Amino acid sequence: MQTYKISNLFRLRVGDYRILYTIDEIVKIISIENIDNRGDIYKRY
């Protein structure tokens, strides 16, 4: 896993897609921030 500019932003590869998500360990919530094609997803971050 790799962390990005936003704290606790992680990535997961699923086929040709990337899922960017954050983890709130205090509340125990995983939030999906973005799902997009692997080549396009990083333009936003």
C-alpha cells in the first residue's frame, strides 16, 4: 500500500481499476474516495 497527499489515503488495484480509500481506525470505517481507470485516477491527486 502507498500513502498519498491526503493522510490515510490508500490504493488497491482490481484488474484495470484502482480504488482509493481512507481508513478511520478510531470509528472503524473504510471510506471509498474514488474508483477509476488505473491511468486516470492519479490526475486528481
